[in-house]
Amino acid sequence: MNSPAPVIALRNLARSFEQGGVRIDVLRGVNLQIAPGEIVALLGPSGSGKSTLLQAVGLLEGGFSGQIQLAGTEASDLDAAGRTTLRREHLGFVYQFHHLLPDFNARENVVLPQLLLGVSRRDAETRANELLGALGLEHRLDHRPSQLSGGEQQRVAVARALANKPKLVLADEPTGNLDEKTADRVLSEFLELVRGQGSSALVATHNERLAARMDRVVRLHEGRIA
């Protein structure tokens, strides 16, 4: 029986920068596949290129060589509008800092990405209420980010990332700005929701303890997956 096609497949992915007339090779030919429903921890120290790799997978900037195949589509074959559509339909993002819209409440922050995908407001609000309730925020739906604690803000960011049931969630140090107890709780809730809806995830972290709770650990070393 054939294995299901990977959600994301990277082949010989490379990225270099010029700084002060010196070439810096950040990614040196990364090869990685993530299966449907698989949660992968991306380990590496600060400056190892984890964020650069997530930006590539997230189709957030150019300048990369190699192949990025997302949900069976080769990203290099697409123009900017096509990459935006691919990103909107198949990806969710969680960052170390929540990046919530400050003028909108928790529910509205989770509703907006669904409206961009064409979901009706009624269905989007129902989905937002379900996700935020699962994260223990059923009494904070109408609060703006400034009225929420750091842990609550990050839970809203998790709900926003999962709102459109993406095939792949990209998380860049998603609990790095939280104390240990809150980080453990937010990660547990994140993993439970991702697994519950069958999404895959690539989670960049330098925390070995948190990485051990995921399905597989890969390490970025000198620009390659070690």
C-alpha cells in the first residue's frame, strides 16, 4: 500500500545573504518531508536558520533555491498571487509574539482569516467560539489583546492559526515568550488541537524538553538537516 503524499516536501532548499561584502550561507540544501498529521520539532540554536527555513516553507519571501512542494503544488511554479492563495488555503502560523490585531477582540482575530477564505461570518464566529472555548477562553471572547495575559494572547494566536483547518501549521518558538508553566499548558493545548483536526505541524524550538513531546525531531546544523 502506498504511503500518503507528504504535506510538505523540501528538496535542496538553500538561502544565502550578502552582508558587508561577505556571503553567508544560511541554508545549504535542506531536504525534509512531513507526512499528513505528523508534528515535527525543528531543533537548533539561535542563528541556526530555523526562522529562515520557516519563512521559506511559509512562502513569505523569495531568494531561495531548490524546491518547495506544498499540498502537492510546486511553489516555484506560481506567481505572487498564486503563492498567496496557496499560503492562505493550506498554512497556519504561530509566532513567538502573538501579532494579534490590537483593535479587534479575541473572537474577531480568529474570525478574520476565515472571512478572507470566503467563510460566512456566522460560521466563522461559530468556529472561533469553538476553538477559543477549547483553549479555555470562552469568557474572554470580547476582550482585546491588551486586556489579555501573555498566555491568553498566545492561545488566541493558536486559535487564529487553526481557524481554517490548515494542512500545515508553522510555529516559530510559539512558547518562547512565556514562563515554563504557561508554556507547557499552551503547548499541550496546541498539540491536542492540531492532532484533533488532523493537521501537520513544523515547530521551531531550541527547547529539547518541549521537542520531545512531538512525533519526530529534526535538527538544523550548519544549514542542513542533520
